[in-house]
Amino acid sequence: MTLALETTGLKVRIRLADGTWFGVCDPGALLPGRGVAALLPDGRQVAVFTDRAGRLYAVDNRDPFTGAAVLSRGLTGTHRGRPFVASPLLKQRFDLETGRCLDDDTVRLRTYEAEAG
Amino acid sequence: MTIAPEATPTIVLVGHGMVGQRFLEALAERGLTATHRVVVLCEEPRPAYDRVQLTSYFSGRTPEDLSVTDPRFIEDHGIELRVGDPAESVDREAREVTARSGLVVGYDVLVLATGSYPFVPPVPGKDAEGCFVYRTIEDLLAIEEYAKNATTGAVVGGGLLGLEAAGALDGLGLTSHIVEFAPRLMPVQVDEGGGAALLRTIEDRGLSVHTGVGTQEIVTGADGSVTGMRLSDGSELATDLVVFSAGVRPRDQLARDCGLTVGERGGIAVDEQCRTVADPRVFAIGECALAADGRVYGLVAPGYEQAQTAAAAIAADGTDEADRLTFTGADLSTKLKLLGVDVASFGDAHGTTDGCLDVVYSDSRAGLYKKLVVGGDGTLLGGILVGDAEAYGTLRAFTGSVPPVPPESLVLPAGAGAPAQLGPSALPDEAVVCSCHNVTKGTVRGAVTEHGCTTVPEVKKCTKAGTGCGSCVKVLGQLVTAELEAGGVEVDRGLCGCFAQTREELYEIVHALRVTSHRELLDRYGREGARGGDGCEVCKPTVGSVIASLAPVIGASGYVLDGEQAALQDTNDHFLANLQRNGSYSVVPRIPGGEIAPEKLIVIGEIARDFGLYTKITGGQRIDMFGARVEQLPVIWARLVDAGFESGHAYGKSLRTVKSCVGQTWCRYGVQDSVRMAIDLELRYRGLRSPHKLKSAVSGCARECAEARSKDFGVIATASGWNLYVGGNGGATPRHADLLAQDLSDAELVRLVDRFLMFYIRTADRLERTSAWLERIPGGLDHVRDVVVHDSLGICDELEAQMRAHVSHYRDEWAETIEDPEKLARFVSFVNAPDTPDPVVGFVPERDQMKPDLPLLNIGMRPVQPEEAALEGSAQR
């Protein structure tokens, strides 16, 4: 499989494990309350969201309960002032800032720093 | 060493009807099932069932639904219930009962609850083939079977049971006649005015009523079966089937044979404790008993009271307990729905009290008649309600007291100058709310305030109120709500953490204030801490659905992917397809009515083959194609739309399918064109967003091959039109749909479905199917019928207009989406690699097709951060 990642002219960036920033898309591609999925150079998938205040969040796109790469297709919301995404499969909720599953303390998503720049 | 078991005292109950079962419950409540052996001899082949609701068998309740006997109750209390084994004789000297099976049981106490038998007038031909009585489930099954080869039926008797039977014949599609000897229908319960209102409504339904005539002879044909009946006025009535329903007589033969005292006109004579006057060890309760006041009671409520009285007397025997119950007579209040007409009478309905006055409201055009009997001092003594018995629960409870508002305001219809409604909160604590179980308002309040009940089902369980005829359930609901509110109990009925309102309340806000965005609704009407936030996965799709339902009315876009609407939809609606476990989607094109031409079948086959999709026929008569990747959806749909398909909305909380059988066109039994009707309905309601999915079906005859009665709205053809059933469901909590209206023309059917669906969309909770909604809303089916058939709220014009707007604004979501490059850009696995498929979505072969490659889902999965797992030592999942 060859990946043709386009990395020029993009504004939403994800900070990778090695500390480098990786551009994924134009901010216009993000709809408040919905996510998009992006492929990272190491083959992982990241789900990127924005809320109505324009803040950006990025978490692993794989749903830890099913293994399917679908979290970018979940609905986001606010629970006690904190942003979350609900898995579209079995509806578990994950805190978008910490990755912690709100329905199961033992499960946590990998999170990424995201910024528009 | 052997220890001889101590002889356990034995109670033998003869008869297991509703009263018998109540008696067993009363024994258990008093602990007598623990100290006594209890043997029940039951003649019928099944345990006690709800005889009062017998006719509901024809609107879909099965014999199992009608049961009032919980097998666990019988088992838990060690009751020996012998069905199909009636008592044949009683030897009072030896204290033994002999059953048909030959079983001989000795008793310490014998309780007779043998009920009654239908009275058949001694006319020639009464035993001919085609003559029936109407008393047991077996009678019903026999009538149903015989009616298959009949077109006309006649009922002898225009009383309560006669009208029930006539309703059953009418429901079986027979041309039905009622022959009543008295000059009016229901002579015992209603007066002349009430009889006239009843007559008009029943005749409007197409039944023929013959009053003031008797039956002289049943005429039979050459084969000995019924062909007609000769009446006392000399006329002859052609009929294929006769049901005798001219009253009942106490079944007291067993008592007579063993020398117990019986009344002149039948009935086992008992005292105030329901003990037979001839033998202190023998009791009689229910319809077989001649009570201490010299009357035989044919209603279930007095029977229940007698059951409790007898149980109390048995418990008190051998003790000094003075606290015995007595049965000295009962109220004959009744509320029934006969042939779709509400009829109620209570207290001194016929005004026999000295100096009493009538307050009457009568509107024969609308089939309404309401009469109250009031004493000189303003005390409410009784009344009769025909056509609208809404106020029955409240009025009956006020009987014997002076109501706090003038009596005329209690009978005037709303909008005709009636002042403020009199609610149950005005009732005194001692007022009896449930007359079947003699439960007072004070007891109901206590259930809430002292026993912590917060819902009607809890109150029913705690007090038994509302578990008899059910006529008081609405009043119970009002009392529970009032009590909770008065007690300051916080009942959070809010939709979610963001909204304190219910879905219905949000619907009203969106509708009235034309709110077209979730954000605006949240910021203005959300809970304090939720305003300004992003909402949640519960309120977003709910509000999205409400806005979509009301779109044409409030000026919003009906297209669910437009603007903010797109962000509100659940993933299925967002991608207009159904998400499967591995992240792939399934695709279901609409196949209206399940009818599909070969060319279209071939297109589906080609697409499935070309994209390697797994195909399966659905329960809704269409074809589901599984395994499409998100980026394949637009390409697949471009081909489907090109071939003339449109979205099947299998992904939406909206109309799914309208199944059909082939109907009259092909089937030798069909009586209407069910396929055409199914297609018409499916095309009319396609795309309609609702609180939950909607399923429907149309059957071309009463054989019901389309299984319409398991649907949210089901249609079954009759010889003269369509019957509409609502609130059916399959799945985990199956429910047969209830009959809403009969013999409708095409236009009438569509109008009623329009109203029904829009009323459901307006008032249901989120994810509440029509079946649960119908069970929950106050007044249930009757209320829904009042609203959508009789327009009791005056909203039907509006409901119809809303549906017309939906129909005229409908557009195919997929056709629209594939035309819009911006929307299509979302259909990619990766925003930064639009041509790359999701590597987790893979397939392996199975049975000539393919299935998800599940191991692929586990590759690289690290569900728990390692340091956290080490810290908490918890199992990974």
C-alpha cells in the first residue's frame, strides 16, 4: 500500500510522538460537532474534532471496544463542561482532552495535541 | 421412627374465574396458603382469565394476554390448580368433593365460585348448528371458526353482553343484527335518552337494531343449520349464526345437589360473610352467590369484594378476631366501551331516590347523552354517560357528596360553556377511585407519600387500583402526578443532561417559536450549565429529528445534511447508510411494498457483485447490501439512483417499509389490492423523521399474511374497505396492534394514518416506539382515538396540514447528496488521503459471499495505556 499524504498548505496540525507537527487538513473541512479521520505516517489513524468555540481535539480513531476505526464518526458534546465524543457503535463516551472513557475507567484513548497554524 | 404428618387443613375452591383467582390472592395475602392446603377445581381448560375483556380477543389480545393468573403465583403458594377437572359432586357429611377425573378431596372449608351460565330462551331450534352463547374463550373460538363460512350474524339480547357479542360479530366482518325484547338497548344501565344516543351510534356503525321484539323460533335449513329467526312481530330475519346473550343465571346445580339453600330464582344463599346459610363450612362468592341483600351480582367488582370477605371470614374462623369484613351489597357502577361507544352508569342512575332531580345534556347528532341525578341538597346521586365517559372516574368518586362545582358544568362538553375542569385533586380522601378493588384516593396518595411509588405501574402494584376494569387509570395518573408535585419530589423527566424538557416539550417549543437550530434551542432553553456548550449525543439527534419533522412548517431545510443539521445526525443519518461492526456500511434502497421488477433486481445484483457486497433479504421485504466502505457509498448510490432507486431510510428514525401480501390481484382469498395500498402508504410517508423507526404492513384479507398487526400501523383489508391497527411491535417486547378504526375507504385510511403519525411525532418520547407510546400516554388507545378519529383536541386540521407539507416537500436524500460535491467530500475514510481505504475494513469468504474479517479489528489494538494497566492491574478488554 502506498500512501500519498498531502502535507502542503494544510492548517490543522497534529503533534506526533517524535514532537514534530503533521498537517492533516484545512480548518474548513471540520464541522463543529463532527469529526474527520486522518492517516498518520506510522499507519495509525487519528480522529480530529472541533467544537463550536473553535477548539481542536485529536484522539485515536480506533474504538477500543470494537477495534473499528470509527470514532471520527461519533457525535461530540459537552458533559459537565468537558468535551467528549460518543462512539457511534456502542455509544461509550470518551473525554476528548484526556482520552479517558467516561463509562469505563480502565479504558483510555491515545490523545494528540492539535492546533490550527 | 416415623412421624405422622400433622393433618393440614384443606380449602377447596370450586371454579377458577376472575373471582376465584381474587379469592386465592386474598388467601395468600392473609397467609392462609402457608397454613392450608389449597386445591382448585377448574372446569375450563385454562386458568382464570379476564372475562370482562373477552371481546378484546377480536382486537388482537390472545388467550394468553387475557390471563389473570400468574403461574408463579400459583407455584409460589403451593396451590394445587387442576384445570379441565370440574367438581362433580359434594358430600357435605363426609366433607369431600369428587372431581370429574375421579379425584376425591376432603375439605375443611369449601368455597363455591362456579359463576354463571348464559341463559338461552327456550325457543324451538335453539340447539341448531350455528347457535352459540358468549361466555368463554372456547365460545369465542367456536364463533370465530363458524363465522368463516357466514355472512350474517344475529345476537339475541341488547344488554351489556349482547352488545359485546354484537361487537365481536361485527369485528368478524359479519352483517350484524341485535334483537332486544325491551324497548331500548342496555335497559338495565341506561334510560330512554341514553338508549337513543346509543342506538344512533351503533346504527351509524352499520349494525341493525331491532328493539321491542322477541325471538320466537330459530329457523333451520335442510342440513339442520341456522338460516334465520322468526320474531314476535311476525317478521323473519335471515342469518347464518345466532348468539344468545340474553342474560346469565347462577350456576348453582352443584349446590342444589348437595342440599344447600338456593334462592327462588337461583343463586346460593349466603350471609354477610359469604358463608352459605345452610352450612358454615361452605362459602359461595361471585355470580353463583345470592348475597345477603337478596341480589345476585353479575359484575366483577362486587365479586372481588365477596372474595375478600370470604377470605377474611376463613382467616378469622377459630379466632376471636372481631374484624370480619361484611358484604351487604355493592355499587353497580359500570363503564364500558361497547362497539366503540363509551357507556357508563353509576349510583342511582335511574333516579329512584325521593325528590331527586336530573341534569341532562343531550346531543343526538354527536351521539352524546349525559345525565346526572342530583339530590335536593346538591348531593350527586348517580348518572348515565353515553358517547363520552371521560368524566366517569371523577364523577363516580364524587357520588354521595356535593361536588365543589355546579352539576351542569360536569356534563357540558368542553367549549360549550363548561367552566374550569374538575380534576381528581378536588376529591376527598375517602372517595373511591378504583371501584373494582375498592381503593380510595387516600390509599393512592399514601402509596406515593408513604410507599415511595412514583409511577402508575408502581401504584397499581402497591394498591391493586387500576388492575380491574382499568377505567380509573387515567385518574390514577393525575393523582400520582399531583401528589408528586405537591410533595416537591423532583421527577426529572428531562431529555438529557442538557435539556430539562421532554422531547414533547421541545417539539412544542421548536414548533411554536420556529427554532431551526439546536444551538439556538440549547442557548435559550437548555439547562443552566449546558447553555453555550455543544449539547450531547442524546439531544443532538433528537432535536435534529424534531427539526426535520417540522421542517416545512418552521421554514427549516428538510435535508438532513444541510448546515448545522449535518452535525446533529447520528452517524447513520450522517452517511445515509447503516454502520456495521467493522466500520463498513450497509445499503438499502427503497422497494415500496416489497414489489420489484426484474430489471431492478438485476441492477441490485450487479452492484452487489461489482462491489463485492454481501446481500440478504430483510424482514421488511427489501434487499440489504453489506460491506460498503464509506468512500464507496456515493458510487454505489450513483448507480442505484440512475436505475430509479431512492433512499430506503434504513438508517433513519423514520418510515422503514410497508410490507404487503400479494392481495386480491393474485391471491384467491384477497379482498383488496394490498400491494397498491402498501406502495401508496410507503411513498406517502417515506423520509418522515419520527421519534423512532416506523414500520407498517398491509394485508389483503383477514388471514393477515403481511403480519400487519406487529407493525406501528398495520392495515388489514375487509370486504368493504380497510381496518387500521396501531401500536404493534415485534422485537423484544412484542405487542399486537390495536384496532383504531374499521371499514375505512382509501381516503379515510390515509387521513387517519396522517393524523396518527403526526400526533405520535408530536407527543412521543425520544426512541419511544408507537407501542410504548400508546401504553404510556394518559388515556391510552381511547385517548388517541378521541384525538385522531373524533378530533377531541381540535388539532386534526393542523396534523393533516403538517403531513401534506411533508409529502409535498419530500426529496430523495441520496439523489440530492450525489449532486453536491461539498457533501460528497465527507464520504472518505481519511481526510488527508481520500483515495485510501480504511485498512481495518477487510473481508473473508463465507458461504459463497463474504463477511467482515474480525481478526483484522484486533491488530494493533492497545485499548489501555500500559502504565495505567500496570497501576490498576485491571483486565484489558
